[in-house]
Amino acid sequence: MAGAASALFLLDIKGHVLIWRDYRGDVTAAQAERFFIKHLEKEGDPQSQDPVVYDNGITYMFIQHNNVYLMTASRQNCNATSLLLFLHRLVDVFKHYFEVLEEESLRDNFVVVYELLDEVMDFGFPQYTEGKILSEFIKTDAYRMEVTQRPPMAVTNAVSWRSEGIRYKKNEVFLDVVESVNILVNSNGQIIRSDVVGALKMRTYLTGMPECKLGLNDRILLEAQGRAAKGKAIDLDDIKFHQCVRLARFENDRTISFIPPDGAFDLMTYRLSTQVKPLIWVEAQVEKHSRSRIEIMVKARSQFKERRVVYSVLFVSNPLQKVDSEVGSLFAL
Amino acid sequence: MSGGADAKLFARGKVAELKIELESGGKKDKNHSAKKIALKKIVANMTMNNNDMILLFPDVLNQMAIPSLDIKKMCFLYLVNYARIKPEIALKALPVLLNDLEDGNPLIRALALRTISYVHVREFVEASVAPTRKLLKDNDAYVRKTACYCVAKLYDHDRITVENSNLIDLLNNMLRDENPTVVSSALASLTDMWQRNDNIKLTIEYDSASKVVQILPDCNEWGQTYILEALMNYVPQNTNEATLLAERIAPRLSHTNSAVVLTCIRVLLYLFNYIADSKVIDGLCAKLSPPLVTLLSKGPEIQYLALRNALLILQRRPDILRNDIRVFFCKYNDPIYVKVTKLEIIFMLATEKNIREVLNELREYSTEIDVHFVRKSVRAIGKLAIKIENAAKPCIDTLLELVATKVTYIVQEATVVIRNIFRKYPNKYESVISTLCEHLDSLDEPEAKAAMVWIIGEYADRIENSNELLDDFLFTFKEETYEVQLALLTATVKLFIQRPTKGAEIVQKVLKWATEESDHPDLRERGFFYWRLLSYPDTTVAKKVVMCEKPTITAESEKLDAVTLEEMCLNVGTLATVYLKPVQQVFRHARPRRLQESPALQRRASSAQLAVGRPGPLAVDVNGQHGAAVGVGHPGQANLAAAVDAADEYFAGVGPQSMANLRVGDDNLMSPVGGAGEQGGMIVNAYSPQHAAPRGTPHQNDDLLL
């Protein structure tokens, strides 16, 4: 059900309010601060905290970024996903403005932060979170010019991610595919599950309002066109598109058509669950010699083709974190 | 972009100095830079909660008319912050704001409108009605969008004023605006008002629903969620309408914004209620699974929300994720709140087919380092034994393996769940008792102790040295919690009944403690009751009462009842789904959402479930059982029966629910405690000795499951 945030807080690592914005007048900063400091003390490790906490009639939702917490407070049954995601988008906006989002950069730019908080949310409803367009009419001191005459059309336009009148002498488009492989292995070395999450990263430097189209070797599409898929087609389990892509069109004829934002963005992300052989197979053997001595042997074996070369292999050892004597005997790497 | 360097302004300022700074500059200060810095200092102090800044109110207001957007914004911020504390001074800002509402720059018009409507002062509210009316028709979409929200804000401040104006009608007209963003804003504003007042009706006809779905792709991501949420107020009048709309919004499932995806899932689940053709529903259901799984590869917070909602969707539409149990297996670095929710889902999806895989997984969780999570995993294994009969054996084997680790909290947790397994499958797995007995010394938590004591009492005749084991526990009887004391009392009585010679000595000791030395009413009452029961010449009576057949337990108690589930499904993605509690239990003023009647509304086949879910009939059931037990031939039966009758008469005027409870309470005092206590978990009751005996669902389980 609809429902909106009562207030938005930016807090430091100890839980003190740095800057906050009241949208509905039914939650005070003192109240929120008292709750949050108590919560941080009680919970200890911030990574393990439930991001949604109910206290005294108010629901707090928060995320952490560097040494800053971003938190919404709400008294209504609001769209939790929307608000949590909004906090993430806000981080992006702040990063676009200040390069790094941390306590210092917020203080250094507090006036702009206030202006942004006024613009990105109205009456507790998320409004507009495209950093690039926002910076056309909310500017930091260094870039500030006198009164902008009007809000950019993009704010209320159907194409809300691109401004009009962009010009390039040389029109260029770059496409990158970045895939990450997730594999779940049990302690016997058996692969339980594997999937690939990929992103089509695009970088566009195009003039005007260009209409772009992209084809995929997607099995469903190829079959629809009557072209037999010869080993090269893939089955994508799920595809997510950037908001510039016309979803209805894709649903109809599997064409990806869009007017791209200017600069870098993720055109689409996808997931396919297939059997993937891990590029490097790691085995660990744990041997316990005494109460205080444990020997861990780790073997790493490459499994890719000989003619390939892999760069920047990084081994992360998982230190025995937070293991007390009782659990120590149980710990398996 | 480069950043500023204003952190240095965060120094506690003195009012007098700031006042001078604010007035300085004069004509030489061309860009008002001196004033700007002074204002920044004031805002910084305001941020630090330096309430002396209120004293500068008139001085700040004097700067408002300066034609500089920066200065204006800071002044407005100051105004919104302090207006409620000094409303009489704030009034001076009103003319400037009203003037700005007419400004040629849409940015300033919108800014002024946003500001004026944030000020909760009567004069401001009254003064902004007319301009809002005008700006709803502004030629700039950005201003119209702001005006839409303004109506909801004014409604929040002063319901009557808004209702007496034509603002709501005008807002309704905004749904016909040419700009999609404005339409979505109007819908957000209307839904907001709808939620706060039961008198506001928000009905969307098919034509309008169809129109807003049309503009869906032209809104930004947040606007799309507002439109989708508003669609929850559309009641399909026939199956075709619902199907058509569902198919038109389904492409949103491919949106990159998870909020759009989850809200779309909510609307689809809602529309399913109005679609007759199950093939259509199956087709659409198949589209829901992949996006839900994809949400699990997002950041932990979003994953968590997706999982909470998956818990719901699974109960309502089990086919959606049926084959995907592996995607819910925990990653070692998942945050604990994600792991715990995944565990609940794994439990729900476990079937006879995948039980091996599930047990392997749970066994690994049971050796993790987070104690809380380990306990839940062990508990889940025990509950699986109860849920799936054919899986009981492998579950017990796994539990015994875990007991062999000798880690105290694992042993204790396992003891508790094995007790429950005994309850569910009596006389089947007693062979494991000896293994459990080896670990008696590691039990130090009341719940585990009580569980072990129950097992010993229940199988006193089969455990060779049961009297010695109990005697060991009795050594610390007086220091134990009441929970354990009650369990010990019942167990010794059971021992005595099964092995009179071995138990005679200790049962007297315990009865004496319970009746003479304890200050706990339940313990004393029960002590007296046993005493009398045991002194009754016919010993078979005591045996019949104490060793009676126990009501069976199930593991399904964690499922939501049908009414709550239906409500939850109408709220997918909202906070209520995180708490998994009926909306009004958490948000007292929230307006509940129910499925609206329509010719297309599909009746659920399982409506019979509704009745079972409610406590009413169940309480009566319990009552009946107890009545039977009492009839066994208690000495004071006639008198008691008369008393019960009298009580019945007295409570005839009381509502059926509370009466049933009271009667259960009465009966409990004289009913077989060994059996009666178990039912107590279902009914909140002051009298029933809830801690007396093992309960079907251990009470740590208040949070839905495990």
C-alpha cells in the first residue's frame, strides 16, 4: 500500500544525526537518534543487523555506506522495497556529487545535501534520483551559476534519464559484458548450485535523442524468427533492463529498443543457471593438532584451457573471525 | 563534481555575531556572498541543534526577498524548521512566499509551493489553498507535479479545509493530465489520502486503469510504483479485464528497479483473485519465479525483503518456487538475517523428495559459528521430522550425529526437538534415549532440562535407572526455574505410577516440596492435585489421567492463517510483509485492505480452512476433551459439575470466545496435567499451567517459525 517516509536521516558511524530532513512532522530527530544509538550498542556488528527495525510505533530502515548510515523513519505501512532501494539510489546521487560519500563530504556540502533532500523526496515519496540530471539544476558551489531558469525537461519527461541538446563531434558507443559466477559448494566439495549473473555495460556518447536497437542470441528470439539455434543460442533465466528500455516492446518481439542515457550505465542484467566449472578449484583440508594449533592446507587448481592466461588472481583467506574456544573445535573453513 | 569545504562552518555560532554578519555586506557585496556565508553558518548551527538560532528568525526572514535562489533555499529551510516553534514570526514570511508562487521561474514557483505546504501553521495552510488550486493548472509539469503532492500535504495538516475546498476534485482531474509524471504524482497523493481516511473512496474503473497502465512506461521508476500501487484500488468486474490488465503489466517484471518488480508481483497476485482460467494464472505464475530468484542476487537488504515475500507467496501459490529450493541455500557470507529467513523457506519447501539434500544442508548450518543460527537449524531438523513422517528417521539420525559433537547448545537444542519427536511418534524411536542420557550433564538451559525430564518421566519404565536420573535432577530442585520444577513434579509422578517401588520415595519428597515449600501457585496447585489423585484407592484412575493419550502435534503452526495470508498478499513488498503480521496489529491507524467483492472474484476452494484458523471453535474443542477426562471419576465430580453449571450461567452473557477460555481455565485445575498443558500453547489463559508440560510448539517460536 502506498505510504511514505516520515523523515530521512544521515547519521555518523556512532549513530549521531549529521543531517536530517523531516517530511511529515511525526518523527523527531531526537527520537530517531536515541533509538539508533541504542540499537547500534545492542547489536554490535553492524553487518549482521536486520535492516528493518520496529521501535515504538516507528519503522526504521537503514543501509550503511562508508562511515555513514542512511536511514528512513516511517509510521505507515510503506513500500519497504521502494524506500530501501531509494536509500541506495541516494548513495549514488551523493557519489555523483561528491565523488565519495562519507561523513566529511556530507558536512563539506551540507547546503547542497539539504537541497538534494528537498528534491529527491517530496512528502516522503521518492521523486527523482538521476544524479546527472539533478546536477543540471542543483549545483555545488564550485559550479554554481546564477538562477537556472527552469527545471530540466527530463525531470518530468517520458525520457527522464537524458537531457535534450547533447552534442558530440564523434558519436561513439561502447559495450562491455561483465559476468560474475556464483558457485555454492558444500564441504564435501560437491557443487550444489551455480549461476551466472551478467551485466551489459554500455557507454554512449551520442548526439541528440538517438534511437538504439540491440539484438541478442537469445534462444526464444531466434526460434521466433524461425532460425534454428545452432549451439550459439543461450537461455536466459531472467533479464532486467535499465529503465530506458521499452519493456512492452521486448515482451512482444524481443527487440531491445531504447534511447540511452548519456555516459555509462547498465543496459541490462541477466541471470542464467547453468552448470559452470569453476575456473579455479580450491580444496581445503583442516587438521587439528591440539587445542591451540590447527593446520589448514589449501590447494588451488586451475581448470581453464591451457592457452588461456589469467591475470590478477586474488586469494582471500577467511581469518578465524569471532571464534570462541567452544566453537573453535567445530569450525571448518 | 568537486565538493565544497563547508565542514569548517560547523562551529557553534553566537547569535549577536551572526546577526551582524547577516546585515553586513551592503551594496558592495554584489553576489551577496557575505550573506550566504552567514546563512550557511546559521543553517550549520541549526543542523547541530543550536536552538539559539531561533532568535535570528526576523533577521533571516529579512533576507528572503533577495533574488538569489541559494539564499532563498536556505531561508526556506530555516523557515520550515522553526515555523512551528514561532508561528507568529513565521507569518511574516507569508507575503514573500505568496509572491514567489507567482514567480516567472517554475523552479521558484514549485519551491515556494513545496515550502509553504510543509509549514504546519494554520495561516499557511489556509493561504496555500488558493495558490495550489491555481498551480495544479500551471503550464509547467514540474510545478503541477509539486502541486499534486501539495494537496496530500494540506490534507495531512487540515482535513476539513481541504474537504471544504474543491482540491480533491481538482486532483482527480489531474489523472487526465497529459504528463505521465503528473498523473503518477496525483495517484500517489490520492492513495496517501485514501489510506488516512476511511471516508475517502478511491475506485478506479477499467477505463482509467487501462489508461494509467498505458502511461506506465513513460514514468520514471518511482512513478511506476505509484501507478502500480494505485492499481490495487481497481476491482476487476470480469475475468477478461483482469487477465488483460495482468498481461499488460507483466513486462514490468523485467524492470531493473526491484521495487517496481515486487509491486508488480503484488498487483499480479491481486489480479489472480479475479481470473477464472487457471491456465492463465499458471502462465503468469511461471513469469513470477525468475524475477523473485533474481532479487536474491541483489544486495542483502533487498534479498531480505524478497525472501520475506517469498515466504508469503509460497504459502499462497506453492507452485511458483517449488523446484527452486537450492537457490535458497545459504552462502557463507550472507548476513545472519538473510540466513535465518532462507532457513524458514527451506523448511517450507522441504518435501519427502528433497529431504536428503535439505538435511545435508541443515547439518552444515548446524556447525556454523553463529549460535543463534545453529539453534534454529537444529530446531528446523526436528520440525522436519514432525512435518514429514517418512523423513523422521533420517532427521533423528542427523540429530544424533549433532549430539555427538558434544557442543552444549547443540545438545540442548537437539534434546528439545527430540522430545517433540517423541510426542509426535510415541513408542517409535526410544532407542535414542540412551544416547541422550549420556549428555545429561551438558544440559543447563531450563527448556532443555524440562524436555529431558519429560522424556525420562514418559519412558520411566523403559529407562533402567530412571529413578536415579530423576534424583540427580532433584538435587537442585529448589534452584530450578518453575518450568523445570513443574516438569520434575509431573515426571516423578509418572515414575511412581510406572514403577511404584522405585518412585515411592522421591515422589513423596517432591510432592512435599511442591505443596509446602513452593510459593508458585501453579506448582502448589498441581502438587495438591497429584497428591489427592495418588491417594485415591483405585490406582488405575491416576494412571489413566496422568499417562493419558496426548493430543498430536504438528509442525504446520508456523503457517499464517488464511485471513492473514490473504491480507499479506495484498501488501507484498510493504513493511507488513517484513513483520508478517496483520497490518493493523503493527500500524494501528492503517486502513486495512481486503479483496473487494465483484462478479469476477474467485471463491477459494479452501474456505473451510478459514474456520479452522480461527481460535473460537478450537477452544471449544479443547473444552470438550477436558470434560471427558474429568468424567473419569474424580471424587468431587458432582460438586464440580454443579459449580461449572453455575459458572456457565454466569458467563452466559460474556462473549463466546472469552467464555470458552475461562472454562478451559477452570477445567485445567482438575484435568490430567500431563495432557492438558500441551494445548495451552494455543490459548492465552491465565490459569492454565502452560509451562507444566512440553508444548507442541516451543514458545520461542513466536516469530512465525523455528
